[in-house]
Amino acid sequence: MAIASDPQVQSFCDTTVRPRCAAIRDLYLALQEDKARFDDIYANITQGSPSWTDSGSALPHHATTGDILAWNTFITAFIAFVNGTATATDSQNAAAQYPVVRKLCTSSL
């Protein structure tokens, strides 16, 4: 394998590393906002007999209340990871819920 030149490293940094860092930062900020708004959603899908059903059309998978809870578990662990407070359990929980996150995507991966 050839060693990249300095201009190649700079190009990689500019076209890949920096944009990915910005995307991770933006995702983290968005997930913090989502988490802050989740209490009422959690109450709806866990108390009594929830009546919500996913009404999205033409989706590869219709979300269930369990899927929403799995997503919350995943984002909670992601936030903890970025904050530096994640535990091994957080990591295991996130990994276990990632298949749910993938199936909730609006397009296949």
C-alpha cells in the first residue's frame, strides 16, 4: 500500500473528516433536543393502553411503541457516550437497539 501524500491527507481531512465531525456534532445536538422532548411521548406509550399506531405510508417498517422505546435507549447511550458518561451497559444497550434504529430508517441501508 502506498503512503498518501500530504495533499491527499489534506484533501481527506477537508472532504471527509471535517464534514463527518460536523455531522456527528449536529446529530448530537439534535438528539439532545429530542431527548428533552421525550417525557410526554414516553408517558403516552407506556401508561395505560397506548393507542398510537404508526400511520406513515410506504415505509419499509411501521414503528411500534417498542421501537420508539428502543430508539430512546439508543439515543440515551449515544448522548452518554459523547458526554463521557457512558458505561459498558450503555454500549451494550445501544448495540442491541441498533437493528431497531436501522429498520426505522425511511430507506433501506
